Amino acid sequence: MIELFGYIGGGNEEREALDRFLAKTPTQYQVRTGSRAMVAVHSLFQNVQIADEKNVTAVLVGRPRDRERQASILARDYIAKGQDALQMLHGSYVGAVLDLSSGKGCAFVDRVATWPLYYAVLPRGGLAFSTRMDVLHQMGVSRKLRFQALYDYLYFHVVPAPQTVYEEVSSLRPGRAAVYRNIVEELRYWRLAYQEDGGGDFGALKDELLALLEKAVGRVADGRVGAFLSGGTDSSTVTGMLGRVHGQQPPRTFSIGFDEPGYDELDFARTSAACFGAEPHEYKVTPADIVEAIPLIARAYEQPFGNSSAVPTYFCARMAADAGIERLLAGDGGDELFAGNSRYAKQHMLQAYHRLPEGGRRGLVEPLLASFLGELPGLRKVRSYVNQARIPMPERMETYNLLERLGPESVLTEDFLSQVDRRHPLQVLSAAYGDSNADTLLNRMLALDYQITLADNDLQKVSRMCAMAGVEVAYPLLDDEIVAFSAKLPPGMKLKGGKLRWFFKSALSDFLPQQVLTKKKQGFGLPFGPWMNRHAGLAEMVGDSLSDLRKRRLVRNEVIDRLTNDLVSDHPGYYGTLVWVLVMLEQWFVVNGQESF
């Protein structure tokens, strides 16, 4: 677990607050203090670098590319170039650069926000920053709830950056820094640059990708290392490359299964393990495990977090830690870099409608389908297609959003809805969708998912669950060189003829098992809904949480009644997702001692 916190532009009050905090904790921090700034850092797993040049202190935690002297280079470059010095950083890291005497500087995350970093304006001016929100509150930052963030959580099942669940606290997005130069500003020091024209020789690109994959895995393959293995494309690729890097030493893999039809993927994991001569380790998650994990997960996240696959991730990481593994390699990122999510193909299909002349669409097709003719059996599917295709992007991607389909007014109380903007989640999506240099539909969707799906959700899930289990995690597919390589691939090579990840799978067709290349994407789903219907202990915990959530006047009582009485029983997979999101919201309130209204 990484702990980095401090202030820039503060004074005696902030220093005394942090001194009191440091005196009460058993953790041994490395500390630098000046008249206007202070920083403290500790990490159980990650490399910590601190460099002092004149009055400037640079701190880097994680796995920066040059792990021996990156902080020293950064400190010198900062003196010469200011914030532009951040552009030379590579690897996975979180850090800060402070002028301890002048009280100016910045705190920053890496190019994919591998670890979160929160910041706020101090009550007396200046910048407070921390990987832990509670330390910000120690320095006087308010704990007032941001109701909009709670609504956005129910929409996305996470709280998307830059907002957080607290009104006065923000979270850094990928490639950004919080800067203090008499005022607090957020600076973007890096942006993923998509190249959308041209093509390239397939054979040369294939060789380049394979070399980059082996190099990226090699960078994080030292020590007692293992790999998550679900049997999917990405985890199998990482496993195979780990075996190649280690030579005669078989890769150690860790896989999770479930005794529930439609959820277990252990057969695919076993296929990959056998293909690469791995030493496999397996564990089957049980309903009792979920009961154990729910309060632990709520405590691990400083904001409401509703991705239920945190449960299998935690037990997989714990299994690895028990086996003596120090670092797990995760395959996250491949789908968001090389176009592996089914929604990409669907949106391309819907976008084809816009190739028709606008006059024909609005003057002929749409009026025709809006008439009684649209009710004819042969035209109903056409009408459904057109109705979806007419919705602008990226709103169209949320056609099946759970909260939207149920209707916010039917799920949430009037008191809650009066505090929020229901269109805000779509504004968040639009900002991420347009926040790149991409012009094509596919690359814009990839840019959106790079932030919302990857940085805000998947990396938060895996990084925190591994930390809770006591094991380090690394993401070789998010190596800077692989990210840059994916951005230069033309969209038509990522998604070709409706085939997801066409280039990636074609390039690895001689490396990965055929069963893995052709398997249907399933993810790390948890059979929460089905098990809730059958396991008394799990049902009791859910019932208690939902009963307590009623008192917070956020969710309508009749919705909770229907969920527990019949909806989850009739449709466990669909409505089980909503129940999980609500349970984790209530658990977050309990763990943080927070009131709603």
C-alpha cells in the first residue's frame, strides 16, 4: 500500500496537524519539512525515492522506469523546467515535487492513475494532497458529502474522477498534477495521442507487439512473482510472457472459480496454464466468502465502490500471498487499448445509420417507422435499431444503464433527487469522450474507457484488493510503450469487420491457445444474485444493510421491498447488481461513520 501525503503553501497549523497524526501511527514514514511545505511517504511493497536538490524535494513511489535515480533527475529538471519536468516520467508512480521554502510545487499521478491521489485547497490557502482521504481531513478539509457523487456512484457504480464523495476533495485523473503557485490548479502534463490514419505492415507490427509484451513483463518479473489467470486473452498473454521471461522456471498462476453455472471459467484457465507449463493454483469462492469480504471491501475503499468482482480479486490475491508471492501481474488494460469490449462493435453497427443522408433519415425513415408501419412484425427490429442509433454519442452507450432503465425517480427519493443534476453522469461521459485528439468513433470510445472503465474502476479494484491481501500488483499491458503502440494502430486494425481485438488476437494467434482466442468474453463476474437467493447468511447481511439504508432517505422504501421480495428472486443476475451497489453504499456509510441528510 502506498501512503504519500503532505501540503504545499501551508504553515504551522498544517504541520502541527500532520505531526499529531504521525505521532499516533505506528507506521514509520520518511518525512521532509520546510517553512511552507511538508511531505511524508511510506510503502510496504513499492520502491520509494526521495531526492533533495537545493530547496527542492522530489518524491516518487512505485515503479518509475529508472528506479535508481528518477527522483534525482526529476528534482534537477523541476528546478530548470518547472512542471514541464513531469513529461519525462515513465512507468507506474505517484509523487510530489516541493520547494520547501517558497511553498510552491505539485503532486501527481502516472499516465494511467495506477494509484489514486486526492487533493484539496487548505482552509487557510495552499494545497493538501494525499493517497488517503482521512489525512486531508486531519488538515482541516471538510467531510461534507457531495450528493452528486452519490448519484453518480449509483449510475456508474464508482465515483468518477475528478470529483469525490466529499465536496472539497478532488481526485487526479491520468497524466495530471495538482499544482500550487499561489492558487491550486489541475495541470495535464500528458495526453495519449491517437494516430488514426495510415496502416503499417502487419508482420512488422506483430513482431513489435510481441517484443514489447515480453519487454513489459520482463520489467516487473523480478522476485517472487505470479500472475492472475482467468483464461481470458490478457491474463493468458501475461502468463505466457512470464513463462518466456523466466525460461525454465514455470510461471505460477492464480485462478478463481465458482460452483455456479455460467460463472465459472476455470476450464479456460486450466487450458492456458497447461499451454504455458504453468504451476496453477485455484480457489473457488463461496457465499460465506462474500459475507466475510463485504465489510473488508467497504473499509478498503475511501469512497463507495460497487464493482462486485472485487470479491474474487481479493481472494485470488490472498491465495497468492499465502503461497509466498510478492507481486502479481494483472492483465488489465488490453480491452481498453486494443478494442475488446462488445460495446465497441455494437456502437459501430449503430453508427452505420448515420451514413444515410440526413434528409432521408429525418424525412423518410424516421417518420415511416414512427407511424403504424413501425408496429409491423418485420419492422419492429428496424425501429428499435433506428431509435437507438438516433441517440447521440456517448449517451448512446448508456442505453442499458441500470439506473436509467429503472428510472431515477422510481428508485430514489425526492429529497435525494432535489440535491443532484440527473444529467451530470452524461456530462462526465461527454467530457471523457471528447477529451482526446481522436476523431474516430472507436478511439473516442477507447479514450473514454481509458478513464472511466480503467482508471476509475478496474485499477482501483485490483490495486486496493491486492494491497488488502498483502501483495504488490503490476500491470504490464499498461506499460508506457504498449500504450503508445496501441494508440498508433489505426482503428480498422483494432476492430475489423466487427471482430473485436482483431490485430491483437491475430498477432498472438501462434502464441495463445485457440480456445482462449475464440472464447466469449465473460469477465470476473460474481454470482451474487443467485447466491443471495439461496444462502441464508448472505441474505441476512443483505437484508440488514438494506434495512439500514432505508433510514438514510436516499432510496425509496418500495424499491427495497420489491428487490428483497421478488425482483432478485425472479431476475438474480440483473437486479442482483443493483442490490450489491446499494449494499456497498450502506457499508461505506457505516465504515466511515457518515450521515446522509
